[in-house]
Amino acid sequence: MIVKDVPFASFIGIKDNKDELSLDFKDELQNHVKTIHASAQFTLAETKSGLYLLELFPELEGKVIPLSREATIKYKKPATEKILAFASIEEASIEKFKTTFDKKGRGSISVKIQIKDINDILCSEGEFSWFIQAL
């Protein structure tokens, strides 16, 4: 799956450049104080979390239904430049998911996300929990 296949992500202008997701700083994404709107940052983060799972588990593409179950996000600094999303999952969580999924055909996993601007300033960070079930 690619970003342009996700209508809302495409609509707000998320760009995918070799697994680097970003949003340009543009008028349509600004809030009342001329920074990138919180909902745009959230959408970039959530989109990155889902695509990161596809990167980690390409063998599951088309064979599961992934559902975003829960999310937390903390906004740290105003985003006044292009922003990029970075994802990570602890190795123990990956192994636990694999074991559970192999046994039950379903499992949960959380992805940590950081949103940074092009100057490497942390604008927001969050955690996105996914429930993944075999078809």
C-alpha cells in the first residue's frame, strides 16, 4: 500500500519519498496561529504508524485487517516548517506480536511516532495502537 491509496492522507498532501512521510508547510494546513494544525500532525503520525507496520510485516499485506484502536499524542513545539514522521517499535513488542498472531490469527501492537520539522526539532510525539486480525 502507498500513501496515495489512502484518500484522506492524499487529500491533505502527505508525501511518501522512499518510506519518508512528510507534510509541507502550506496555508491549507495551518491553524489560527499560522502553524501546522494539530489534526494534520496527527494524520501524518497515524499514517506513518500504519505504513511502518507494513514495512515490518510485508508478508501480512492483503491478508489482515489492521484497525487503529487507540492513540495518544503530545504536541511539543509549533510546526512552522515542513514536517517528517519517524516510527519505532521495541523489538520485544515485535516478537510478542508475532507469537500472538501466529497462535491466534490476531494481535495488538503499538508504534511510537515522532514528528520533527526539517530542522530536526521535535514538534509532536505519540503512540498508536493497532489491532490486526487475519482475514
